[in-house]
Amino acid sequence: MSRFERAHLLVQKYGGSSVATPDHIRNVADRIIACRQEARHMVVAVSAMGKTTDQLIAMAGQVSSRPTGREMDQLLACGETIAVSLLSLALQDRGVPAISLTAAQCGIRTDGSFNRARIANVETGRLVHELESGRVVIVAGFQGITGNHEITTLGRGGGDITGAALAAALQAPVCEICTDVDGVYTADPNVVEGARLVPEMSYEEAIELAASGAKVLHPRAAEICMQYDVPIHVRSTFHRRPGTWIRGGMMENAAVVGITSDKKIAKVTLLEVRDEPGLAAVIFRELAREDVNVRLIIQAAATHDRNRITFVTDNDQVDRIRELEAAWKRRRIVGDVQVDLDVAKIAIVGSRIASTPGLAARMFTALAKVGVNIDCISTSEMKVSCVIGRDDLDKAVRAVHAEFFGTASTSRASRSTTTRPATSRPARKKAAAKTTGATARRRSAR
Ligand code: ASP
Ligand code: MG
């Protein structure tokens, strides 16, 4: 028995790509053993192997036209259960005491919303008992259990949420999110060659980046860690160099921390909406009832007693909108509904963006210079986002990234501040050549 001391606890989460094959699982087991030299107690949340969840969803689609609800969670939870038992077997095989637990076994209580459950609390009794017995505890990510013993899942990418909830419940000194990239970048490195690793950012910035399309961390995980004041370290599974630290207590600095982009959106325009009180309420209430995520809403001033309402949603929700369209037309709420899938969203994200004069103008100017037309604009305190043509997206991301971060990376991940970078253009170009080389090396090393 070793008494549980939170100062000696390390909570880690490994994503699906980190445990994609038995080989990967053996590597993760070795990594856990290496980490255990420093941390006395380890709790590890794990996602389903590779594309398992996608495959299970596809299989469900072959037997059901609307695979949702309880049975879907029963099915999807299996992916994580497989991964944790294999990892625990690999650890035991290396002589390390380990135990795998499903969410039900370790007491991750959620509400009853199947497919997108929220964690109510995590019971720590079993976890602490196993840690005190000297075991590495491997917990199935993404799963939950309701008060009625029903299995739930937390929504796609929910493994991060489990990791954060475990770290919060156990008051861990850090929550490590171990993944297949080195950390959070200033833009998608697959699109922008000069994208840089951001060494640290605030919880708020991480939430906003994640919510507006950066794939590396689930926004709800950052929310939980912010609430419980647990620092997050997003880092690579494949080496031990530091990645991105996300924590509180940072100086408020008006700066662009990253550029996000999202191709999986649809723009929906409701034409000839009757201009009378309560109709917008009806429309958005019915969208919510159908679980349609609505992100950006624009209503133009009414002409001839008719409104035009535009909103952005995920592109996989279009079928539900088509169903609603028919109902709205029947009730004469709208004249017509246009769905545009050839669109994408680009955003600049950071602290005090909207209230800092000039940042939006710089973004729009960068887009104009490469001939990108802006379709819709929306701003919040922490971001400015634009809907543009889908084919323009990569060009747009490169142009906006160059505007705020230059193309050079002389100082790794220096933030783009409200003042223009001092480096002259030719100097930036020269350094860019170096970065490109480094990026290429890093990529091929993976
Ligand atoms: N396996 C789940 C998914 O693919 C959860 C996760 O990966 O975090 O969405
Ligand atoms: Mg996954």
C-alpha cells in the first residue's frame, strides 16, 4: 500500500491514433512505464483504437437509418473497453501492476442524454483504492454511466473530457493530453507550412480555438480544467519534448493566438421569413429540438415584411434541416430554404480580439489581397470568423497566418501581437526557408 498523494499523481489521456494498433499499444505501455519512474500514481484515460468508433458508426448505419440513442452508446462504448483491456494486458505483460476500468466500474456519472452525455461527477473511491494498491489505473474514455445504470457516451472526441474529469476529480497537478501532434499550432500544419507550436495559452483561448475548429483538444475538456484549475499539457505520444501548456493566471495580452479553419460546415439561408414577433423563436427552438448545432446567426433588416435569416451549422445536419424545411413551408413560416455546402469558416482567435481596433481589418485585408470574397462575418470578444468559399480556404488560411505570424519562425511561437512584426519581408522569407525544412523533417520523423 502507498498512501495516495495528489502531488505524485499523473493523469494522462491517449487518443485513438496513439493506440491504433497492438504495436502502438505496446509503445504506450512503455511510455507509461517511463513516466511512472517520476510519478508514483498514474491514471490513464484511453480512446478507442484508431478508427474503431467510425467503423462502429458505419456498421450501425448498415442496420438502421437513424442510429442514435441508447443502443448507439451501448455499441460505441465497446471501442474504449477493448482499448483499455489491451493496454492493461500490455502493462501486466511487462510486469507492471495495472487494472482497466470501464466508466461504470470507476463511477463516471453522467446525465441521461445518450450520445452527448455530460459528466455530473466522478466517484474517486475505487480509483484511489487501486492507486493505493500500486496499480496503474486505465480508464475507458468517452463513456459514462447514468444513475439508472445505463451506459452513455460523451460525444465525438469525448476521450479528452474523461481525461479532464479524472484530473479534476482527483485534483491532479496536471492533465496530459497525449496525441499524434506535438501540441497546439498557430494554424493547421497540414495547410500552413510555417505554422508554429504555441508553447502556452490561457484556458479561454484553448476553449475558443477548440470550439472554432482546432481539432487537438475538446473544448469541454478545457472548460472542466479551467473550472477546477488543473493545467493541461497537450503533447506528443511519440517523444517527450514539451508541447502546449494551457493554464490560468496569464497576463491579458491582446493577441492572435491561432487561426482556425473548418470545412465541415453548411450555410443555411431562410428566405422570406414572415416578419412577426416570435417566429425566430419558433425556428430556433425547432432546430434545437432536432439537435441541430447553430453557430452563427445573421438576420438582415426586413424588406416588405419579410426577413432573411442565415446561419451556419455542421454539414452532417443537413438532412434534419431538410425535414424542418418541409414543415416550415407547410406552416408558411418561410418561403424557401437554401443550403450551401461549398463554404468553409476561417477565424482568428485570441484574447480581446474584437475590442482591439485593427485586428479584424488586418484579417479582411489579408483575405482581400488574395482575392477571397467574404460571405458572412461574425465576431465575439475572442474571435472574428468569416464564412468564405470552400475552395478558397487553404489560400485564405495561409494569407491570414502570414499576416499575423509572418512566414518566419525565428522565435518559436512568438505570439502575433497587435503591432506588426518588426521583421522586414525579405528577412522573414529567408527564415521561412529554414522553418519549412524543419517542418518537413519533423513530419517525416513521425
Ligand atoms: N472514440 C471516441 C471518438 O472517436 C472518443 C475519442 O476518440 O475521444 O469520438
Ligand atoms: Mg478519436
